[in-house]
Amino acid sequence: MTQDRIESDVLIEAPVERVWTLLTEGEHLGSWFGDAGAEVDLRPGGAMELRWAEHGAVRARVERVEEPSAFAFRWASGMEHEPTDGASTLVEFTLAREGDGTRLSVVETGFASLDVPAKERRAKFEGNVEGWELELGELARYATRVGV
């Protein structure tokens, strides 16, 4: 059975407003998350594209924008796909003030409904479990290096 939900969080030493900017603006998202840029049309239904030099681009669609506390997108399960049912997972970020910093939580769901073989669903889930830990750590480091 494929697991369907990944949950992770990180405390970032930056105010909520800065973390929101780093999370939702293409110039920043394409630096800490993708390494070859990103584009974000920041409105529900808006198109997103995340790019990596080694892996290519992934298409996504903005699902929720509640500045500065919640942001969600649905991203395609493969480089050649559109973010549609059966070919995407939902990524939801929640930002909350914690002292002088920001607690950023991410939940990704939808692996069980991906229209791919079970072995591939499992691999995508396991890869993203590790990936979110790495990417949230990168965001926390990025937030201390960049001014907004």
C-alpha cells in the first residue's frame, strides 16, 4: 500500500512576511527550491513552473493564496505531465509566527491516486519525503542569506 501524506516543518529565522516572499516569488523559489528558476502566477488557478538544471521543468497550478499564512499548489508527477487528477499531488504550506521566526509546515498528499504503477508511486513518495527535508533546510539557510 502506498502512503499518501508527507508532513514536514521547519523553524526559519525570518519574519513571516519574508518567508512568504521567498516561498511565492519565482526569483526566490527558483533559487532555493529549483536551481534553474521558477515562474509563479500568484493567484488561484495561476500557472507555475519549477526548473532544475539536471531534471528539467515541472508544471504546477496555484490552488490557494492566503497571504501571508497559506499557499498551496498542485504539481505534476512527471516532467511531461500537466498538474491534473491522477498525474499530480497537492502541496500545502502553512506559515505561522513563532517568536521572531516563522514555523513553516508543508503537507503533500495525493500519491495514492497517481495513475502510475505501485512501485513508481512508492518511489515518488519516498523521494519526496527526503526531498522536503532537504528543501526546507535549504529554504531556512536561504532566508538567512538573502534580503527581501
